[in-house]
Amino acid sequence: MIVKAAPESGQTHGETVCVAGIDLYGNWHRLYPMPFKLLQPDQRFNRWDIIRTRWRSAAPKDSRPESKRIDHESIIKVREVKKSERHEFARRAIVKSLSEEKAKGRSFALIRPENPEFIIRPLSEEARSKNQKRRNVILNQLDIFSGDNTVLAKEVAPYSFHYRFTHEGKILTHTCIDWETEQTFFKWRGLYGEAETLRMMRHRWGQEMPERGIAFAMGTHRVTKFNKWLLSGVVRVDHSSQANFL
């Protein structure tokens, strides 16, 4: 498991998180909805954990081939991928063209962005109010990748996070919906203050990760009419086969 998008709340499934992982053959599996707070403590997995679970196709409600409906009670956490194996494993899944992936009928892909520029934008009062109302219905959702059972922050981040990058000769700008980005903002703000946190985030996401190696997990929207790629996850994937780890 390497991707976790922002949490959602609905009448059908309650508080859920969209997670995705890659199997040993390089195939993507989108596991949604993931009712993480219903999992037993020994089932709660983190990024780079290998899990085993029963699943079925999500069709017809979700026709994307990677989408699976899982039996959350069957989840077994097998082991954690060794740090020495992670970067090489992820590099094997990187593709060169989102257009080619979509033409093949795929709805999830890992790409190397060209010239990625990390952008932090302050939210308007209207946007913050709207986001706060949405946040109020998904409070207490556990962070599945933090490993420390922290709850979703009660406050919405006063900023939105984006990447501008080049892909297939086009300059694209995508909102980053990787939940870890916001979680890092709140964690660091509590330790270092807001101004220093923004400086550190610009350095980490905008300079350090691109220099060492960064990959974007791109997924398409379930609703066909939107038919666009979303930046679901930001993953550190070193360029060199001799990875240096944080």
C-alpha cells in the first residue's frame, strides 16, 4: 500500500479513505471504500505495508478496472516492505505517458513529473468555511499512514497544496489530495510555527523530494463525466538504485 487520498464521508459507507497499492506484478489496486476506523488494531496498515484481503470487482457502480470492493474484516497485515526494496519496487511501476495509460483503459498510474513546482496557496474565508463543514462530518478518522493512531485534525488547513509540472509536453497544475501533506502541515506547525512550517514544506516537497526523486500517483475520478486525472499521492522514489533514506 503506497497511496492514501483525502478522507470522505457518505451515507452509504460512513467515514472512508481511498487507498491504493501495487502488487508484485506491477498492477494497481484501488481499495475503496476503506472504513479504516472499523478495522481492528492489528489490521491497521501503514504506507509500504503488504496486506492480504478478500475482494470483488467494484463494477457496475465503479467501472474502473483497478477498483476493488473489499471485505474489510478479512484484511491481514502480512509485513512491511524493507526500506532497501521500496524505491526499486516503485520504479518498476513508473510509466511514461498518462495518455497511453488511459488509452489502455487504466485509471491509475505512477509517473515522473518533469520540473515539478510545489505551490502553497492561502484559502479564502469562503473556501475555508466550506471545507470546515465537510471536515466536521469526517472527524475522528484515523490516519492510516501515520502509524501513531492520530485523528484527523479538527481544523482544516488554511492553505491548499498544488504541483505545477510538465508531462507529455504540457504544463499541468494539480491539487495534491495526498492526505499526508495536510497532516504534515499540522504536525510541523505545532512544533515550529506556521511561517517555519511553510518554509520547511517548500523545501521538502519543492526541492528535496524532486532532487532525490519524486513520483506522482495519478488516478481518475469515478464519475466518467469528470474524466480527468487527479494527483492522489506524492511518493518519494529515488532516481538512483542505491537509495538514501530519510
